[in-house]
Amino acid sequence: MKVLTATLKNLAPLHIGTGKKTGNFSKTLEYIPGRTIRGMVGYYLYNNNKSLFNALRINEDEDMSQTGVFFKNALPINKGKSTRACPVSFKWCKKCGHMIEPDKKECTNTVEDRPCLHEGKKYGGFITADSFETGELESVSVNTQISTKCPITRDGNTSPGPYDDIAPYNIESIVEGTEFEFQCIVEDEYVDGLKEALNESGIFGGLGGFRSRGYGTVTFSNFNATPASDMIQEKASNISQFKNAMMVTNSPMILRDGETSIIGFDENFEQYVSKSCDICATQGNFKIVSGDKGSQKLNEGIARGWSIKEGNKVSEIIPCIGMGSCAVVEGDPEVMATLEVYGIGEMINSGYGDVYFMEGHL
Ligand SMILES: [Zn+2]
Ligand SMILES: [Zn+2]
């Protein structure tokens, strides 16, 4: 398997529906879910390259050991730095933005030769990975705009009417020229075919909503393919330096026991960890550590299933573990590195279950 990365840039406004509507206002997500990219490429291949569609098994919805391609969520880039979902366990100073240690109540930073001493608060959103190194909160967000559209009526007029469904509506979109980190994992022999499909589908298909109104055109540049095994080794050698390891969810994570969603890291979670390790035959130990302060801090989230088999659309709405959830873990660095590369849980081919590991505790 190869890890294929690229810079994804939108050439037109980009609207990624959140699934929630507030009156006539339609909000956009500020990142591109892997499911949306998978839908774009899957639709394109189905219509233009059936043999690659079949070879990649891009339409596999359930058994993650049977697919040949895994799409991660594409997160916005701030000044070329990597982006992370901020851990829910972290607090940042309300005054100076400095990171507050888990066991401290107030800011220990020095501002103008005095201790800052302000309280901290949580930050729910994306930050640069640099924020962990510098101890300064550096948030990552995208520029958005709002456009008012009139629905096109059957006779081709665009006049607003007395009814809700033909009243003007407001669409929020990400402004053109925004850059995102694209990443997927793909079987070696299909790297070139997939690159071509990404380039073509980004221009002729596009991402998100209102594509018939010119939205959603995207380009890919700076492609880079690295063997997944090399990336796992590199990550493992970094993780092996950690004294205490903490896992943070970088995208929503779907864990289920039969039909029931599980919000928390338990023995079901550990079974999903084994499944991810089986994909690339990684062996080793891994577990959630139970400490006196508790071993996990959770956000709740909502996941939207995406089925290519069932009409290339949202298939179900699933309660799940939200981004930024944390757990104290221990185990072999190779296992953690494998999980960073492949993710954990259901639909890891659609961007769900992305995690990263860092030095830290709750
Ligand atoms: Zn402060
Ligand atoms: Zn500082």
C-alpha cells in the first residue's frame, strides 16, 4: 500500500453540507470529509473507468479489509503546517492563548514580566500541530462567504415565491483558493490511475453541493506517494520516544456492537484496533490505560454514512465519538503508528476513525 498525499485546492466556492438546516440558511463544513472525496472519485470511475472502479473495490461499505483505497478527511492548511483536531482535554489561556498544563488551574505563562494567571478554556476546532510544540494556540479556519440564491422554478424563472421551498436561500461556502491536505492509502499498482481519476473528477465532477451552479471544482497538486510501511516505521520511531502516550481522534469515529453505536473506548474498540492491524499484518499490544483520573475524555459526534452501492448518497446518520476525544493508551509503537495510518472503526475508507498519538496525559 502507498500513502498518497496532495494539496487539494478549490477553484470555485465549495459547499459541504452539514446535514442540518437552519431556516433558509445552509452552513458548510470547514473541511472535506473523506466520504465526499470517495463519492466524487467513485462516481467518476463508475462512469469512466469501470475496471479501476472494480479493481479498487472503492464501493466497499462494510468490510474494511476488502477495500483497496482509504480516503482521509482533507483538513484546511494554515501556512503549510499540519492541522489537527484540538484535544478536548486541553485548556488554553483566555488571555494569552498559552497552553495550560492538565494539573494547573491557571496560566503559568509570563506576560510583560508578570505571571499571566488567567483561567483556561477548551477550544473545539482545528489547530496547527505546531501549537503542541510552541504551547501557543494557533487555530486553523477557512474563509467563508454567504450567497443568496433564488431557486429555479419549472418555467425557468428565478422569482421568489410565497412558499418556503421556493423562497431565496442563503448558502455558506468556502472561498475559492483555499488549500486542504489530501491523503489516501491505495494499493501500489493503482496509484497512477487514482491520481488521474482525482484530477479528472475534481474538474469534471467536483465536490459538495450546488455543482450545477458552478460550485465545487477542485484541483490536486504536489502529489507524493510513500510506502505505507515506511511511514509506519517513521511514525513508530517517533512514538517510541513518548513517556506517556495519548490518543486523540482527528475525525469522528464509528464503533458499533451490532446495531448499537458505542460512544467510548472499550473492548469493542480494542477489537476494531485488531482489525486495523490485520489490514497490514502489524502485530503487537495496545490498550487503553485506566488511571485514577479516568482514562478518556469524549466529545459526541454525528457521522453520516455514505454508500456508493446505494446510490452514492448519505445512507444513514450514526451517533459516534466526536473529533478531539482523548484516551490514555499504552502499547507497541508499531501498533499506534499503524492506527495513525489506517484509522480505527467503521468506514475508515471514508475518513472516519482517523487518530493521532502524542506525548501527554489527561
Ligand atoms: Zn495566559
Ligand atoms: Zn507562550
